[in-house]
Amino acid sequence: MTEAWVCRVCGQPADESNSAVCNSCGQRFHLNLRQDSEGLECGEVWIDEQYLALEFACFVCLGKQTAEGEPPVGRGH
């Protein structure tokens, strides 16, 4: 049985083949795991130069987008 997940960023369904887990918040987000695949991108992955490990982060934790259903932060913040 496949577990059903929801993307933290866009709120749409996600599964292991099209998503990753954010190293900051621990929630799942859409991420193309292969360069030749198409689909939603709701975060980024990069190589940590100190530890030579992959780092995963959703756009919410990167400050590029608010989570689905959350109001945006006002101008004064």
C-alpha cells in the first residue's frame, strides 16, 4: 500500500517518485528527482560542500513562497 502525502508548498498530492522531504521542516514537497522528467518544482536540492551531502529544502523554508492556505506576510514584516 502506498502512503498518500500532500505537498507542503502547493497542497497537491505527492508520492516518492515526484517529491522529497525538506531537511528544515521535515515535510514532503514536489521535486523532480531526474533532470529528464517534468512536473512540479516546489523546492530545491543542492550539494552541501562541507559534508558532501544532498540538502533538500521546500520553497516555504527557503522563503520563496508561503505554504498553501497560509496568508502572505504583510509588507511591514
